[in-house]
Amino acid sequence: MASALRSYNRFVLKSPLLAMSLTTGTTMGLGNIISQTVIEKRTIDTVDWGRVARFSAFGCIVAGPFLRYWYYGLEKYFAGVRFKPLKMMITDQLIAAPFLNVAFLYYFPLASGKSMSQATDRFCKDFPTVMKGNYCVWPAIQLTNFYFIPIQHRVLFVNICSVMWSTFLAYVTK
């Protein structure tokens, strides 16, 4: 385990954007597999692999890159500020959380072949549930992240925590 963590640390320091994008895509895909097999009771041979791929793609292409630059930007913006982790968490929850959830809730139906009208209907149905769930768990996770986790590992920490979040998103948006 220690060897794997050292290898990841070298990778994230050498190629932070790639490492964080791949990690986010992997954990989002894993959350979707968990939702389909554990919550929806599908067998592994009936898993909708296209759905898994769409979740993973969002993590690789949107969430991972966004989080990489977002966390470094927050770190720089709040450098030397009193109550820095608390202010970073509040900013994150007021800006990044709604942004990523809106992006995901529109992306997923559109990537599944739905129309913009269908995506908007689905967004209106799911957004309150998703944001309520977000505000129940993410402020505490992000406070922990900003207080204790080194900047180069913040996306990894969030990705580990987000396996269950991705499971929740997969269930809500199924």
C-alpha cells in the first residue's frame, strides 16, 4: 500500500492534471458500478457499461481538471488569510458545488442522447435532491480536506470520499 501511495505521489507531482483527471474518472465510474450492482441489484453482466463510461468521462474531462485548478486557485486566493480552510470551504460550497452539480445534471442526460428540453426537465427534478445531499456531506469533507490534506492530494482525498457520492448521483440520475 505504501509503495502504491509513493507511486501515486510521484505521478501527481509529475503530471498533476493527468493524475487528478484519471483518478476522478476512475472513482466516478466505480461509484456508478456500485450503484448499479448494489443499489439497483444488477448482475455484473447486466451493468450498463455505457452509463459507467459516461460517468467516467465526466470525471476525466470535466470534474478532474476543474478540481485540479479550483483547489490550486483557492489555495492561492486565500493565501495568508485568517480562517483560510473555513473560507475555502464556504467558497467551494457556494461556487464549485452548484457549478459541478449543474454541469453533471445537464451533461448526463445530454450524453445519454436526451434533448435539451428533457435534460432541463430532469435537472429541475434532480437538482434540489442533489444539492440537499451535497450540503449534508460535503462541507465536513471539504473542511477536513482544506485543514489536513496537502494540496497535491486534495483531489485524491475528494475522489476517495466521492465514490459514495458518485453512487448517490448514479442512483438519483438512473
